[in-house]
Amino acid sequence: MAWMKVQFKEKEAWAELGPDGQLLMVKSRVNVRYSEAPGAKIYSGSPTNVGRAFGEAVELPPGVSADAAPAPAGRGSGFGSAGSRTTAQAAAALASAKEQVAALVGTHMAFTDGACRGNPGPAGAGAVLKLSDGRVIEGSRSCGVATNNVGELTAISLAVDLLTQAGVPGAEKVVVFTDSTYAAGVLTKGWKAKANQELIASVKAQLKKYPKAELRWVAGHVGVPENERADALANAACSGRR
């Protein structure tokens, strides 16, 4: 999920955003963390304590809920954040993804994911295509030393390259899945980005090759086979493996 640096109770913190780019509300509360590190504690806070925002939305590694009993999801995706989802949220996210995929049988689908060790650190991208003729094509790409956001954007770029290499005509419908709210935001929702502008412009240009392409957000790390495979490919690419 994406996070925005904000002022929270006169301190700098990170507030979680939903797929719509707004604060993710969980039972009228917001998820807040004070560290960018993996496993950082995620607290439930009042939205009235969230002050001005700094910079742009970024992807952060999964954190751990600081609540003994996490609150059920309210507005936003309703699926919580990877690494701190309740069992019910994870089940709902998986069911939603399966429903979407089942409704797209006969449509070209691409599942993408980026990975990074250090953020910035060795980064990679992975993509899995499920074409309407039954073919399954996958690929990975090393991003060198980069951020997780670069990995997520590169994964979408890789998916378009694979579609082209597979001979998919530009006039056909394609659905590209990403678990990055950042990538979906900067590519399709008009989010302003201070970093990665050249890469963002390049991916947007690539997507124009497929005018009927649709970019959809799907919850990551909930057991969607193609997403898990894209994640494995991305992680292998971090080490330069294919």
C-alpha cells in the first residue's frame, strides 16, 4: 500500500492511503507509522490529528499492527495493509481478486510486481501474462539499485513488452493488475510525482500501445497465484537471477 508523510500530533509520521489516494479509513481511524523500516509498528489514530502532508505517496515495506485486536476495515479497499491484515481482510482480498480474474476469462491479463531490498537497494520486477488463447508467459527484469516504486513501474513496463513480444494486437483489451497504489496513482489517477518522472512518462507511452488497456489495483500477498509468481520473479531479479 502507499503511504504519505504527514504531520501527526506535531511529529512527522506516515499515514496510509487507500486505492483512491485518500487516507485509508479503518473504523473511522487512520493507520499511522513512524518508521519506513520493514516490520514497523502501525498504529490506529484519529484523522483529526493528521496535519499537512509532505512530498509524494510512496510504497513502504509491510509493518506490524500495534493493536492487540485490529479493527475491522471500513472505507478504502477494506483489505487492510499487507503484513498487518486480519484473517478476514486477507480472505476478502483473495475472494475479490478471484472474482475479478474469473470475470475476465477470455481477456488478456497481466500480473505485475516489484521488489526491493533496502528501498533503495537491489530492485527487480516480475510479470506473468495469462493470454486469451491459454498461453502463460512470464518474465523478470533487474532494476539495479533503485526503489520499490521503480520496481513496480518497471514491472508494468515489462508486462507491456511481453504483450508486444507475444504478438498481442494493440486493439485488443488487456487488464494489467498491480498491487502498488503508487503505480496506479501516478499512471492513471493524476498523482503528482517528484521522482521517477522519466520512467512514469515512459510507461504511460507504452500503455498507449494498448488503448483498451486497463490498470487495476489488487491486494498483494493474499494468495493470488499469478501475483505470488510475479513477486517471486521480482525478488529473484533483485539478485540478478532469472
